[in-house]
Amino acid sequence: MYKLAPSLLAADFGIIKEQLAKLDEAKVPYLHLDIMDGVFVPNLSFGLAVVESIRKYTKMVFDVHLMIIEPERYVEQFAKAGTDIFCFHIEATKDAKATVDKIKKCGMKAAIAVKPATPISEIKDLLGELDMVLVMTVEPGFGGQKFMEDQMEKVKELVKLREENNYKYDIEVDGGVDNKTIAACAKAGANVFVAGSYLFKNHDLTAQVQTLRDAID
């Protein structure tokens, strides 16, 4: 079953409580939270305090995408803040296996993200332990970029590996997802879709969510 994951980075923080309520009304299952440190990626975003403060306003699954170096340093803190899925970049840690183990020990689901230039082979040995793999369809760190359709080959590869090995992970795509590109993602085999700029540019969030659902269906 597919899941939509609106990206909080594109929200209007002045009316964030209202926007979260609209997403809940639209029965959106996931909320994608991009954490940037200004080191792994050039930009800064928000951190633990924001995750913790909005947790009380919604029951959506918090899909936290950490674009930071040494993400293992913050596993316990994000668990306490209300994170459900802890996603880190394979390029940002020296011991991915230990990080995955730590995430699960803290009661969260473990996910790994890969940049456009990173092959799936870099995470192949960990696939059996993951709850989700995030395929970046833009370079991480900036909103509003153009969707990279060639990344669908990675999605297809992940589908094949999952079937061959009876793995259980979801496949998430993030970057340039809108009502035109989401169909290609679904066709390739992705089932979790992060959408930011496209969703929040329309004040009628409910209607905008429905356009994505219609495009998938």
C-alpha cells in the first residue's frame, strides 16, 4: 500500500498547527521531516526542538530524514522526541550496521537514504535489516529541484532485490515529486512518496493531496 509523506520543510511555520490538522483530515499517514546540519548538506533546517514541539499536534508517523554527519550521535534524542522512522545517509556514517542496530534498540524503524550518485550496492548487505530505503531523486539539501527520472532504475533494482530475498522494506522517493512525476515512481515500484513544494504551494492542502492520489490511481 502506498503512503504519502508531505515534507515539513515546505510548510508555512507560521500556521503549522493548522496545516498539520489539514493533513490529518486528509488522512495522510506520514510526515517527512528533513534535518540538515549545514555540513553534510549546505543548508540548515530545523532540529530536535521542532520535532518534539509538533509531536503533540498530530498522530502522523514521523519519517525523520537526517542529512547530517555522524547521525548515530542523535539516535536516542530523536527517539525521545517522537520519531517513528529514523532515516540516515549511508554516505554520512562510518558504521551503518551499528547505527541500524542502535535505531532498532531505541524502538524506531530503520531506514537508509542514498544520494543520486550512490549505487544500491553500497547498502546491499544491510537491506535485510532495513524497514525502508530512501532513493533521493534530487541532490539532498535543497527544495524545489527537478525530478531525476534516471533514479527509477535504483527503485527497480530495490524491488528486484526485495523479491529475490524476501525482504520487507518500503521504497521511498524524495525530490521533485508532484502529480506528474509520482506515477513514474509508483510504476517503478516505490510506495512512499515525499512531496514538499508541490503540496504546500496550494493553500487547499486537502485538494492538493487528492491530486497526488489521483495520479497514482
